[in-house]
Amino acid sequence: MTTETRTFIEIDDILSIEVGCPNCKVVACYPVAIEAIKKLQSSCHHCNHQLFDMASTHVAGVDAFPALASLYQILGNLSKMANPERTDIHATIRLRLNTESKAK
């Protein structure tokens, strides 16, 4: 017999995203809100270490950093999905978490 434990969270349980610098170990926590998401930057606010690489082709604005642009999009969409005033969602939406430790 096999047993499996699954861990789920609801979208509105996601309160913030944590971004840590591998250089100085400073960790910044950003609430999942449109205003706060725009404060995410490509470099560490403490030591200025580059956290996200630039695109290989020249583009302007946030799109110059593809991973950062993806984070903006993900967090912006999570914020919109968790809005309690939405009336168009009738399903229960949960995210499944991987709780198994990863070998490093």
C-alpha cells in the first residue's frame, strides 16, 4: 500500500513573494499587490548584485529582464485572481505544493 500526502494552498493564501540575494543574503518580501510588484528590481537594493539577467536582444523597460517581466505577470495575475470582488469565478482554485526536499 502506498500513501501520499498532498499540500494545497488557495490563491488568496499567497500573500507575498520573497526574493533573496545570493551575494549579501538580504531577503526582500513583496506583497502580492500591483503597487508592490512594481517595486521588484533587477538588482539587489542592498549590494546592487544583479538578480536577473537582461534579454539577449535590446528591449526597453521591464521587458529588458525576461524573468522579472514574468514575475510581474505572475504576481499581477495572482493579485487579480485573489480579488474578493470577482464574481466570474465559481470554482475552487488551489495550487499544489511540492513538499519533498530537493537534493542540492
